[in-house]
Amino acid sequence: MSRLHVIVHPVKKELRRDKCGFDHTPADDFVKSQWQNCTKSVVYLIYRWLIALFFTAVVIDSMLEKEEGSSTNFWLYFIYLTNWGVMLCMLTNLLGAILVTTWHFHPEYADNLLNMESLTSPFVIYWGMHIISLVLSIVITVIYWSVLYDAAESSLNATNVLTHACNSIFMFIDLLIVAHPLRLLHMFLPALFGIIFAIFSVIYQTCGGKNRRGKPYIYHVIDWREPLNATLVVLGVLLLTCCIYLILFTIYKLRTLLYRRINNASYYFPTTTPHTGGAEKSANGTLPKTVKGTGIQHSPSGISMVFGNFNTPAGYHNEAFTSSTEKLERY
């Protein structure tokens, strides 16, 4: 198999109808890092709460920010796409931290998660929010610094950098760390979010709304008094959104490729595989082909979905076993 084939996901497979949905196994990919080698990671748990608290602090700071010459009306904070973006980043990472915390401290929840055949609502919501906040943060950064930033009107202070640069940097780093996937057809999520904001801006301006500087629009580049220009800008932003998503999808594929290379793509059979006596592992770290598995699905981390805990003469041990599954060991 060529390297190009490994990096570029087959288009036919990515464009299947089921790839537009939100089913994914194993479900524990949403509470684990791509790079952790154990079932639960304290480091990843701490990381999730740190990034959640960071975005919470950014939202609070941006709400308290007072620009000279701007309206003091607090509710005008919620008309800007930038603030929609940082608030979504905050909510996404808070939900992610809660899910990882629950996974870490509640073994019975972990057992149910490993046996889950389809994702429940919290994971679907988190997945969708993560996709939108990731792409949106980068779109905001690109558009703000290339089109909207005006040194004469906007101060280059900490709040400005946090909401228009650090947001995309932290979300991009998160893409490199998490274990859950990106799907090509999920491109519609950030595009749909952009369309919703465009519709909101039309309604807001039509109803006589003004921005913080008293202008009759939210952003001067989408002034609906000139509908053709505003429409072209919206279409351009949607095109930019799709291009950024394709780049991020490629980076996701490179992430998984690097993970497989580092781990030599070695997957072990379930711990219920019959012991074959003195059978040794082959050179690549796998069991001999004569050993038959049970057909139980594994997570990409190589952790078995079987909860029995025992040691064989060959030294195999099920890391997924927890005290809550002790009774299952007898059956």
C-alpha cells in the first residue's frame, strides 16, 4: 500500500451515506487522547480541565473588556461572531472535561461506554461542537487579521489576542491531541453555523440593530444595505470554511498515520483468546496467525473490550478490567 493511499482517505469510503452520521466505535475515543497508552490518563484529565478553564477565563475577560468609544450595552457582546466562537470553545471544552472526568472516576460508566454500540447524545453533541468550534476559531483568526483588524480603531491588547489568535492555536493543538475522528462529510456543520450567523446578521440589521460603535451593521464587510457585496462575502467565507476543513481533515489523517507508525500498528487479540502454550510473539509484536481471536472489537489503543482479568503464563493482562467488572470474571 503506497504512502499516498494511507494519507489520503479513499473518497468513495468517505462519501458513503453512513459517514454523514454520528456513529463511531469505540466510544472511548471521545474520552481519551490519541497518544495515551493506558485506559485512563491523569495527564489527559488535567489537560482537559486546563483548556476548559482557559476558555472560560477568555470568555469572562472578553465580557469585561471595555473599548474606548464603544457602547457599554452588555448585550451587544452577543452579536459578534468572535464571541460566538469563544463561547462555543468554552462550552465544548467544559463538556469534554466533564465526559473525561466521568470516565475517569466512575468505573461502571466506563464499562457501559466500552460496550456501547452507538454514541449517546452527550458524545454526539460534544463531537459536533468540537468540529464547529475547531473550524470556526481558525476562520475567525484568518478573517479578523486579514480583513477586519484596523490598528486605528482596534487596540492590540491581551483580550484581542486571546479571542482572535489563541482560540485557534489552542483548538488546533487539541486536534493533534484528541483521539476522536474528523469525517469529511461533517464539513456541513461549520458551514451551517456560518449560514445561521449570516441569517442572524440580516435579521439584526433589518430590525435596526447597531454594533458597539453605533454603526448600522455588525461587521462592515457584511453590510446588508449592499446585499450583493454582503452575499459574496458570505459565500467567500463559506468557501474558506470548506478549505480549512479539508486542511484539518488532512492533518487528522496525518495524526492517525503517525500514531500507527509510532506504534507499528500492532494490535493484540482479546484476552479471551485461548492460550497456546509456549507460543511466542512474532517479530512485529503480534501473536502467531494460528491463534484465533473471538471477533470482539478493539479500540485503536489496543485495549480489549473484554473485562475478564487474568494472567496467563505468557503474561497477558487485561488493562480494561476494573473492580466494577469483577463479577463478570466468573462467567
